[in-house]
Amino acid sequence: MYEREAIQLLKKSLVLPAYDYCLKCSHSFNMLDARGAISVTERTAYIARVRNLARKCARAYLKQREDMGFPLLKK
């Protein structure tokens, strides 16, 4: 659910809210892993999904800052 919401937000160029949902995905994974609710093979797949989502958020953030001309960057 969190992953779908993050992807939808990224499609709307809402990077920071999407990153919040990425963090919720990571937290959900950690809770499941701590409870032993996922197997070793599922664990690898979950980690990859969270990593890919974080990568998409980072790329969208970089693109957003680039489009703005990196306003906080000292010249």
C-alpha cells in the first residue's frame, strides 16, 4: 500500500511526500523482519523493492533540484 502511494506521488512530482512513504515501506519491512514474518527469500525481494523505491525518490529529488537551478548551491 505504501509502495503504491509513493509511486503515485512520484508520478505527480511530489518528491518529499513520496520519500515519506518510502520510509514507511522501510519501517514496515523492518517490523515484519523483526517478527520473523518473512522468509529469507522474501526478505531479499523486500529489500530490493525498498531500495528501488528509494532510488526513484533520489533521482526525482535530484531532477527537481536541477530544474530549479539548484537554488541553495553557492556559486
